[in-house]
Amino acid sequence: MSATRDAPPPAAPSDPSAAPDPRAIQFYARSVHDVARDLVGCVVRHRGCAGRIVETESYHETEPACHAFIGETERTRPLLGPPGVAYVYRSYGIHALLNAVAEEDGVGAAVLIRALEPVDGLAAMRARRGVARDEELCSGPGKLTEALAIGLELNRTRLTGGPIEILPPPADAAPPRLVTGRRVGITRAAELEWRFCDAGSRHVSRPRPPAMRSGARRAAATQ
């Protein structure tokens, strides 16, 4: 676990031929749980819209809820590739879900970006989502990809200098108040508390962790 909170480096201009930014590799090439914690408060930007990350989940090849648990296939190959790359897949044949690949090349691990607090391009988000309330725009992994127009074509693209940008928190932003909980919508390894939420945000998806529902505070920690 990091002694201090890290944040992704500023995004470089998009250039598919450029070498990956070593600072981005350093940020993502760590414990997937550390990356999941440190992404809360960062900003995702795509197609003129942006949102602050308020909820993440970590997945690792050692547990059966992770796609990489079964080994390398065409679908899981991005998970086993270099860190700092987007893993975008279709869930239940309906929603595209955005994940950030973490840990070293060859290790299957990724962070699911589960909820955002909209900060820019809200009119476009409302048009794409067909809803009006800010809290409904990005309060779930399928909602946020629809709001930001993130589709399967962005699978395997870089998260620094690529079409999807994950940026550090604004300099004047208050640090998130992290709480942990069990991951949502899975039946295997469901006991692991690998969900990380900003307890101060109303944009966290439901069901919210017990620590938020009860108002209790709990420091985020990996298992």
C-alpha cells in the first residue's frame, strides 16, 4: 500500500505512435488495490464530457470474479498486457464497462470505474442518457460509459495521451473520504471488500456500502 496518495500524471497530447508515458506506467504498475484507491478523486474525460471518479472496484487474477482468473483468451488479453490501458468489455450484452489495467505486464488485474460525479459537458450527458437528474447520469458503470460515449472500440487504448483521459484531481479539490465495501453484482469472491467509494458523494451507485448507509467512517484498506 502506498504511504502517500499518488495520482496519474497530466495527459500528454494524443499520439498513437508515441511511447507510453513512463509516469503513467509507474502509477498503474502497482497493486491494483492501491490504484483503485488512488483513482477515487481523479477525473475521466472523453468526447467533451468529464466526471470525477467517486467509486471503483479492484479485480485480480487470483480471485474468480476477475475475467483473467480463467487465463489468457482473446477477451482477457488486455488484462494481461501493459498497465495504463483501457479494458472495455460488454456486460450482459448491453453495457460497455470501463476498466483501467493495473500491475505488471503479464499479471491480470484491473480497476472498474464504477461511478463518476459529472463536472463538465452535462448537457451532452443528459442527451446521451435521456435523464435530467445529475445523480442519474454516471451513478453506475454502464451509465457513465453511456454518458461519456465510451464504447468497445476504445478497448486497449491508453489512458494517458489516449482518447480516454484519466487526469489528476484538481489542485484545489478536497481529498475524498474513502470507505470500503463488497463489490456489486457478483456471486464469486463476493466477500472481498474491494470496493472503494467517496463517502461524501451522492453520485456513488446503489446499493451503497454499509459504511455510507450507516454514516459510519471506515478507512479504506486492501484485503
